[in-house]
Amino acid sequence: MKPVFGRRGGDRSQDDAAPASAPKPATSLKDLLVPVDVLVARAAYLELLLFQELSAIVNEAPALANKQHIGAAANAALERHRALLGGAEAAAEAAAIARIGEAAKHFAGYPERVLGHDWAQRLLSCHLSSGFFRDFFGEVAEHGGRSYRDALAPVFITDEERDQLLPVIEAAIHYEDGLGDRLAMWGRRIVGDTVLAIRLALDVPLGSSGDARLPDGEAQLEKLASVLYAGHSRRMNTLGLAA
């Protein structure tokens, strides 16, 4: 808290009064949300990023069955990307492309920080980071109300779609000695960068506190992080990896 300097004697009530424009403290995640159209564009970019990465991994996957699972997941991500932007034709329009470009700049550096060193790490990154963001958008839908819930509807998928990559990752862990330990370390490694990216999605820059946006904003971000960490732990445990 900044100290008050230059207090004059006399009318203490006037000096002590809070400025009329002082922001109210954040009481829920809703108070920190960016406009719905901005958040939808960021969600659409993340789905496009997932599609691009999964499409690249298809070429490296060692078995035909793996390629089929990964290819299906890539196609599903592309469909979600298009649906968020209003369909395939709308997604190809200049305005939509510009919105995606702005989102890409906003998340600049994040994809490289969570890019794995081989196809198994890269696939795990896709599975874990997309789960992180899906949990985040779920919290946004819960706290933001109907406009956010309706606009982000394409992000929310069935359990079958959510688990599409699990057989591939599980098979890789089973057949390659030591891979489980290596993936467990990698899964822990990408958590911090993904949480920072989620803060960016709420316009909280790297190295900044949520309190810079609103009083008590950081406390709301810590509550959000607790929910997201719990989801991450469940995904790691499902794979037999210690979170």
C-alpha cells in the first residue's frame, strides 16, 4: 500500500475520502474477464495452435494407429477453431484472420516454451495444455454468464474427445523404458508457462500482479490457479505420471 504524503490539517474527511473513480475490489473471476469477443478470438487461436502442432506430430508418430488418433484430434481442433469464429467461411474472412493475428501476438513466446523435444513430449504438451485451457474456459463460462458460455460453447467437448490422445501416450509409456519418468518431468515443466499464458488471456502481463488490474485481482487469480492445478493433477494421474 502506498503511504499518503502531504496530508494537510483541517478537513480530514475530505482528505480521507476515497476517490470517486477508485475501482472496486475483484470479488470473482468475472471482474477480471476481458470482453467476450477478445476472449473468443484467443480461444480460437489456441485451437488453431493445437491443430497445427498435432498435424505436425502426425508425421513423427511411429505407428499407423497413433497417426489415426492424432489426426482425428487435429481435425477436431480445427473444427472448434472454425466454430468459435462462426464457421469455416467466417474463419477465412479478413476480419477473423486479423483477430487471430492479434491473439497470436498476445501469446507470443508461449508455444515455443511448451514445445517438447520429441513427439511424445510434444503430444503430452498438447494434451495437458489444452486441458488446462479448457478448464480455464469452463471457469470463465461459469463466472462470466450466458454471453461467455454461449460464445465459448465449441470449446467444451465430450469425454471421448477429451481422451482422444490418451491411448497414444499410454502406449508410448508402456513400450519405451524410462519415458514415463521423462514425461512426468516434462508435465511438471510446462505448468508454470501455461498458467502464465492463462494470466495473459486475462490481460495480466508477465511479471505483473492481478492487483494492477483490480484490487484483490491477484487473490482471484490464485483461486483460479488452484482449480487449474487440480485438473492438471487429475490428467497426470490418469496417465500414471506424478504431478
